[in-house]
Amino acid sequence: MNPVFVIGHRNPDTDSICSAICYAHLKRRLTGGEYIACRAGHVNAETKFVLERFGVEPPRYIKSFEPRLSDVQYREVPGISEELSLHRAWDYMNENDIQTLAVVDEDRRLKGLLTLGDIARFYIEDQDANALAEAKTSYRNLVDVLDGTLEVGDIDQRFEQGSVVVAAANPDVLEDYIGKNDMVILGNRYESQLCAIEMSAGCIVIGLGSKVSRTIRKLASENGVSIIATPYDTYTCVKVIGQAVPVRHVMRKKGLITFEPEETVEDVKRTVSKKRIRYYPLMDEQGRYVGMFSQRNLLDLERPSVILVDHNERDQAAEGIRSTNIVEIIDHHRIDSVETSGPIYFRNQPLGCTATIITQMYHEHNVEIEPNIAGLLCSAILSDTLMFRSPTCTPLDRMAAEELAKIAGLDIKQYATEMFRSSSRLLDRSMDELLHMDFKYFQAQNQKIAISQVTSVSENELSGIRDKMLEYMESCLASSGLSMLFAMLTNIIEEKTELLYVGKGAQQLVRAAFKTDCGEHSVVLPGVVSRKKQMVAPLVRAMEHDEEIE
């Protein structure tokens, strides 16, 4: 069974993180399968306090579910040396059932690509009597393809000048055909061998397994002529000798298309769809060859299975969520237009916290709630309901939190105060961190807005960041793609929120939503502490009611 990823929304809060951990734990207990708790953003200070308090590691961070080449099955076929003969390259292709080979240096840097088509083209179009010399073919390759032995000469030298000549004529006629430095293929006729040496051939190939006389070896050595003895007949020698050409002579060197593991599959598909190439080399981050993948590998990619907790809106989900297979959703927010490939288990209840739903599910399946799991679930409920002060809080939330507190050994009031204070010290943090610490997107009437919430038990802290936050929101709006941007500065103890807003029509929208006089960029809203119930709903209703708000 492939792993299933359990994940909350972007810019996760304590409920999102703790619900992912606890639901993954429950699913593992119930099924024995691999369920992995994940997060789509960084852990904020409050959640960090909770995780450390109960000795739990943060969930795995997933920046995006968008499939990348690192997720694709590729073939780890080692690259070949550019000096390898076409004969050996052909054998290597057949052994590995692959039509394209990467040609690399000692550091696995790509030098070129060799395909079956390149080899065929060489034999059909390019091969001539001078091909071995033009390719500067090594005697090592020649001996290898001829299955022979080097009787005279240096195995590390190259055949760099001359043509290939077949000595089929009588010795008295051969003088007209053999040129200086030529490679002469002949049989066991002493006179022909002697003639080739006298004509200053570069190499003579003696076939049919004939023994090379001591005299011929001596004369060849004195005249700088190499001798290769082979068991092949003349026809076979002529047929295979061209296969000694090194692959660098045939491989493609220009216009090579390579990819790296972190490139997205969609981007790669767009690139390769325009090419008539079947296989592509995959390079690591240092530019070294690691393997080969085909266009078919891109089509066979399996989509990861995902369970969404504490959200069901695509705008709030991890990037690349469309590339996943959503199998479950556990949430307590409004239902948005999420789409799935088939029927799924969808549990949505009007409660103050997703963790309350998960607590119910532990009970429904008769699974014991361990103290550390109870601590996480209780923390999530206290955080989302602002210690039962939020209007989203229900009697079920309170009952669940009180039960969980007993299991975890917590004094709710004392622990909640510690937890909320852990996320304070707002003045020590950057405006970017504070704005995106609890940040969600919403859309209505073709307008996209975002609402951030910063909570504290100290009014001095909230008033201390007000002006800087407003200035930062103004600077962010232009590049955000949003119509309007809002930030809730919520005082938990006094149960009120100062709402900051920027964007054309934001003041008019807030006035319509809350039926109150508003400042140019802010308004104080007594009794408002819940984004979900007291902020999103009025703003969205106002946007839908008045289409002229811009």
C-alpha cells in the first residue's frame, strides 16, 4: 500500500498541525497502513510550544504536491565512455533494452547522447573507407571488435591516417591500391603481407586465424606497421571493423535536452511534447548524469493519496493539490467547490475545531486516546476556540477539551494561558512572519481576498505592531494578486478585534459588513474574535450583496 498523506491548510495553525498528527495516528491504528502527517507551511510559535510540551516531532513539510521528476520512475542506466566502440555500445543497448545512451566523462558530466538511430545513420550514410581514421579509432577497439590479438604495435595508439583496403588482388597488383598508412585486410599469403609492409601501411589485419611469421613481425616492427591477427574471414572483418569507431564520432553533441529532479512534470511534459525524442537524461543538482527517463514514464506517474484536515478549499490547500488523489476530508469550515475523482469519506460538522471531530472518531472506533495525543487534541480545541471564548465554540468542543485535559493531566486555564503567551512577543517578529502566521484566502464575486489573524493576551503588543503591520500590508497588496487584504489584531482577554484593511473598496466593504463607522484603514470590533464565524461570513455576504464594491 502506498503512503497516504494527512495534511492541513497553508500557514497552518495549531488545529491544522495537531489534527493532521492525531488523525494519521488514528488511521494507522485502524488500518495498519502508512499514514504520514504533513504540514503545508512553517510551524508557528504556539504550535511549536504545544509539540515540545508533548514531545511530538513536527509533521513532514511538503512545499508542493506538484509532481516532479524526482517522483518519476527512471532507469538508472550508467553512462558510457566516449571512447567505447559502437560494437560495445550496441551490445549495451541490447542488454539493457534501451534505445538511448548517455555518453559521460569520469565525473558523470554529459558529453553527448547516442541512439540506435545515430548508429544506423552512420552505417547507412556516413561510413566510408576513411571513417576509422577520421574517428581516430584506438587499436584497443579494433582488437576488440575483431576478437583478435595485437601481434605488433601499441594497444593504446590510434589509427589516425589512411583508408581501409581489402587485399584481394595478386601482390603485383596490390602496389596500385595500398597507400601509406592504410589499414590492409588480408589472409595468410606471405607475399601480400610483405607487400603491405613495403608500401608503408599503417596496420595489417591477418584473418582466418593464420599465424604471423617471425619475419613478418620483425619487418613490421622495424617499419612501424601494426599487426592484428583475427580468427575472422575477410568478409566478417570488413563487416565488423567499422564497429570499432568510438561513440564520440557518432553521438549527438549539440542541442541536448536535459532535466533536473526538481523540475515539475507538467513543465517537462510541455517541453518534450514538442520533440520527437523518446528518452531524456536526468541530471542531479550538480549537473551529473543519474539516469534516463522516457515520455511514457511521465504518463505512468501515480498520483499521491491525500487526506485533507481542517480545510476543504483549494485556495487554502497545499500547492499542487490538483495533482493528488483526495481520499478523505475532515473539516469544520464551510464547504467550498472542492472536486474529487470519485466518492470519498467527507466529514464536516459545525464545531469549533477539527480536533473535536477527530476526538469523536477515536471514541466511535473504540481507540484509546494516549496522553500525548490527548494533549495535542486539547491544545487544538483551546487554540481554535480561544479557550471557549469564540462564538464558534459549542458544548461539544468544551466537553471534548475537558475530557482530553484529564487524560493529558492539564489544568485548562493555566495551560491555555501558557500556550497563548508562547505566541506573544509580537514585537520581536517580522511583519511578514506575523501577517502569514495564520493567513487564509477567500473568494466571492470574482474577487480574491485574504484575512490574517494575530492573537495576543496583551493590548500593548497588538497596538505596538499596528502601524507597522498596516504599512507592510500596503506594500504587499500590489504584488499579491488580491483585491483586498485584512488583518485581525485580536485581544483574547478583552474579546475584541481591531480590523486592519487595505485595497480599493475595503473601507466601504467593512462598513457594509459590520454596519458601523470605519476609519480609513481600521475599525475596532468589540466581541469579534472568530475569523470563521464573525469575520468571513459578514464580509462575503457584503461582497455578494453589493457587486459594485471595488
